[in-house]
Amino acid sequence: MGELHYKIADAAAEFDAIHRLNHRTFAEEIPQHPSDASGKLIDRFHGENVYAICLDHGELAGMVAGRCARPFSLDSKVPDLDGQLPPHRKAVEVRLLAVEPAYRHRAVFARLVMQLAQHFRSLGCDLAVISGTVRQLQLYEHMGFRSFGRPVGSSDALYQPMYLTLDAWHRIKVLSSRAEAIQLASFLPGPVATTAAVRMAFCAEPISHRSAQFAECMSRVRLNLCRLTGASQVAVLVGTGTLANDAIAAQVRHLNQQGLVLVNGEFGERLATHARSWDLPHEVERANWGESFDWRQLSRYVRAKRPRWIWAVLSETSTGMTNSASQLRQLCESTGAALCLDAISAIGLMPVDLRGTWLASTVSSKGLGAYAGLAAVFHDGRLAPEGAIPRYVDLAAYAGAGSVPYSHSSNLLAALDCSLESTCWSRKFRRIATMDRDLRARLKRHGLLPLVADEFATPGIITLAMPPGNDATRVALSLLHEGMAFAHESEYLRRRNWLQICLMGDCDSRVVARIPSALAAHISRDEPRDVA
């Protein structure tokens, strides 16, 4: 979202793109005008219109038009138009608000209207009138528009006359700046900031999960997931990471042998809950949150107890701790135990090698950069026979049906497919590692120490314990108003007064560089701190 540019259209190429978006919106999507073979719809007032536009790398993402010349289009639709409007000096009619599907959220709508408002305020306008599609009344009302008169148009293209007063201009300015800033700088572990291409893929027309096109997309997604991780097979399910870990627990339950669950954070604790809920024969070994396991001690424990499976979190999201995959493999190899991993916050954020792993979980969001809603379970082919465990988590059923034994979401799959296909993962890993190193160094110069030592840290996940006298929620909300969204609302973060910075999504490195000074400005400390 930091790459979006708003301006008043003034170039021939921009006007050509406007005519095409006008046709896609008001001839194809909303049947207000007949379709034209040229793919263009030139507005009848085009010569008098002023267009505010939104560009993404030079491509038109949205537009809105305004004109002051009377009669307005509403003059022919609303009897005694001026008599139904509040007192004003000069009015502008706002029309043709059209935004490509991938960009349809409040930030873009509000910024377009704000761009147009600034132009017409300079011409002395103090009132705007608009025919708002009834499909988006809530959006218009949120921006400050007020309805008047009866709806106009046809049943297929129904519009509500609305106006916006001078007093409401400021509301749009505040709304647009805050909404855009938050989208620009989201440092949450989920939902993550997505690229424009992923958003566009998600907004495509849904297709049947039984179609050949869907099967081809699913096959490509599974192949790319395996290439990314070195896994031999993967099942893609509709659900969350919790479902993926339930599917792993179901396979382990069928094994019916003693195992070991390793815990050093919130998501390790959740694995222990899965093990208890599925009545798995197991023991639990714990380390303090934010601290590495004592691998020598664990090795002695494993040799003595000889568990047949070990389940651990690869990247502990709650603290930012990475539990060494090589150490975990060595533990398993020493006794022939099967390795199970929660890799939900690791895959897509750093290189992950799942060769030699029995089962591992991840999700479509977080490091993979798409939308939440798809779960993936990697496996080496050693599965319980189909029908031996509950159907929804029966990985053999997914393996036998190309990962589509039941209904699936083509929109979620298309977004994941786009992210996997369009991302250069080696470049992303290097970029995240570089931003992470720089961010940690800057935080330390401000006296803000990450919970996990650098040598054990997952790149792109930094958890901070607030200094005494500071409330993480207060700090996070203050920074939200400045356009930076940090994680603080999860129960385990609130309980410990922790604040978290995640670089999982489409981050702007320039904004990342501003985080330490922004944090320091909202954190009070008794002792002096270096703010260089």
C-alpha cells in the first residue's frame, strides 16, 4: 500500500485507463450502461470532469470524478434538488467512484474522495452531492455522506442521493490518513500485509473446486510448497493452523506409541493441549519462554526414555525463538523417533528443510503472504489408512483426492498460488534477515532489548517486554495512530505485558527503519537512553 499514488489525472494514458475502468465497473459489473466492444465507456460529461485517480506502479487502481457545471446528473433525477440540500455557496457533483476489486477498502475510497475534495475546495466548493450505489451505503455513511430523497436508477443499478458538507471534509482526511497508514505499516503476525497481485487473485470470480482449473491450481500450489520446504508430499485443507495440528495429532494417535512434546512458548503449550485432547501417550519437557532447550539434557532424556515420536514448534511465534531443526533431527535420529513440527511461523519467513520430517504444519497466511483460511500438512507418505481416523483430518483421504476430498475455496487457493508463484523466496529470506538485523541493532541502541537472544531468534519476529511503568497496550494504541500496527492483543502477550513486531507480510523497509525511534518516543524510562 505504500506504493499507491494519488493525483488529479492529466495524461492521455490515464484518461484511456479511466475509460476502461469506467466500462468494467458501470457496464460489466454494474449494468448501468450497455457493454461496448472497445472495452471503453466515455462519460457524457468527460470534457467537464476532473478525475482523482489512484495508481499502483503506474497502473490505474481507482478513480472518482467531480464537476461543478450545472445541470448535475442528479438534477434530472431528483425534483427540486437544491431545495433538498443544506445551505451552501457552491456544490460539486461527485460521480464515477470506481475501484478495482483488489483495492476495495476504506483507505483507497477515502483517499480518492479526499484528493477530489482538496481540488474542489480550492475552487470554493463547500458541498458535494453524490449518487451512492446502495451496495456501498455503509461505506459512504462512514465517510460522512448523508442520504436525502429516494433511491434513483433501475433495480439492477440503484443509487441513493447523498451529500457531504464542508464540516465533514476533515472527517474524510482523518479517516483516509489513519486507514492508509495502518495498511501501510502492519507488523502483525496475522493478518499480514499482502501484495496487490495477491489481493487481485483473491478477488477473482470463484470457480468450482471440482473443475479442471481448480485441480491444476491445487497441483501447482502443492508442488511449490514441497519445493519451498523439501517435503515429499503435502495436503492442503480449508482451516487454520489449529486444524493442521489436529490432523498431525490424529496421525500420531493412530501410531499409539509413547512420545515427547517440547514446550518453550505459547504454541508449544498448545501442542501439549493437542496431545492431551487426542489422548496421545506422551510426556512434556519444558524450557522457560524465550530460552533455548538444553540439548544435552534432552539428548540424555531421549536416550533414556526412547520416545517413538517428538513434537515441537520450529519457530515459537510468542517469543520469536527458533528451535533448531538440526538439533531436533539429531534427537530423533539417535533413537529412530519420528519428527513432527509446527512450522506455521517458520515457513515463508526463513529457509526450512523438512526432509527427514514425518509431519509438519503451516498456513496460507503469515510468512507465505496470502490470506488466512488454508492449512497445510506436509508428510513423508507414512499415513494411517484412509477411514481409520475422523474424515476431516484424514490425510490419506486428501492424498487420494489430490487434496480436494471435500469443498474448497478457489479464492483462498488463488491468493496462495499467486504468492507462491510471484515471490522469489531466497530474496525474501535475505531481505527479512537484513531488516531484522538492522531493526534489532536499532532497538538495542534505544535501550529496547528483544526477548530472545540474536543467536536463537527467528528473523522477522521480535517480542519486547515493556520496561517497568509502561503498558504494552497503551504504547501499541499510541503507535497505531501514527500508522504502525503492532501485536499486543493476544492473551499471552497481554498477560506478560509484551509487544511484538513481525515482518511476515509485505513490509516497507523505510517504515521498519522508523520503528525504534517511534517506540522509544512512547516508552518512558527513568534512566537516559541513547537515541542516536
